[in-house]
Amino acid sequence: MGRNNDETNAHDARKVLDEALAVCRSGEQSALVNVLIGKTDFREGSISV
């Protein structure tokens, strides 16, 4: 099962997370929730080692 939530359906995010948790707790299968919070300039100007 795959879902894609973005600004157009962000109101469904809680429902999707609750469904993933329910599936895991039932023992049917595991779930992976990959979340992209958004782009920032947090590391701008930092030096990569």
C-alpha cells in the first residue's frame, strides 16, 4: 500500500498514520512511513566532511 500526502490532502495525514499503526499492531505486516517535512536552507554554507 502506498500513499502520497502533500499540501492538497494534508488533512488526511493523521488518518494515514493511524492506519499504518493499526496494520502494525494487528501483526499483518510492518509499515514504513517516509516523511518529507520540507526544504530548508538549514545546512546552507556548511562544510561537508
